[in-house]
Amino acid sequence: MANANIREAQIILRDGYGISLSAPSVELLNVKALEALTGNPIAYRPEIGKTYSATDIAKEAGVSANRIGKLANAHNMKTDEYGIYVLDKSLYSKKQVSTFRYNAKGREKLLELLKGGD
């Protein structure tokens, strides 16, 4: 059982290795690895708050997620000020990938930019 727990913890940590993640995401991976090692749930979770995917914002604004991503890139919005990088399941494979999720400030800024015509 201990070897299985160690392997699970290694897999959790490996998933986040070498990709861009925000500090809260790295912290959460460490908590999950510790849970795997001990076999016990840990109540602590880093404070993140509500986040929105590009798809969420796109649906709200009636545009494509691709347009949201291009707009965010054009205005250098993929920063800690506007959201966080998280580990998320890829839509096209079983892999986990780094994805940017916008906070409320990022969502509002994107909606404002869309109203202003970019």
C-alpha cells in the first residue's frame, strides 16, 4: 500500500512538472500529493476564489473562446492580476495541460474590451 501511495504522489507531482502554473495551483498539487502519501484527506486548500475559463466568458459575451484568448494575449492579460494558470484536462486527449482561468477582474476587463470593439 505504501508503494502505491508513493507512486500516486509522484504522478500528481509529475503532472505539474515543467509547465507554467500559478502559486496556488502548485500549492494544491502539493496538498494532493501529501494526501496520496498519507492516505488521509487534508482540509486545507489554497484560497483561489471564483475563476472563469475563456469558454465561460465567450458564452456570456456571445463570441468564441478563441477570440477571448486572442484579446487577452493582445492586452497582456495572462498575469496574476487577471487570473491564474491551473492544471486542467485537455479537451483533445487524456493529458492535463496548463490553462489560464480569469478572475472577476479579468472577466470584467475582457467584457469591457469587447464592448469597446477591442
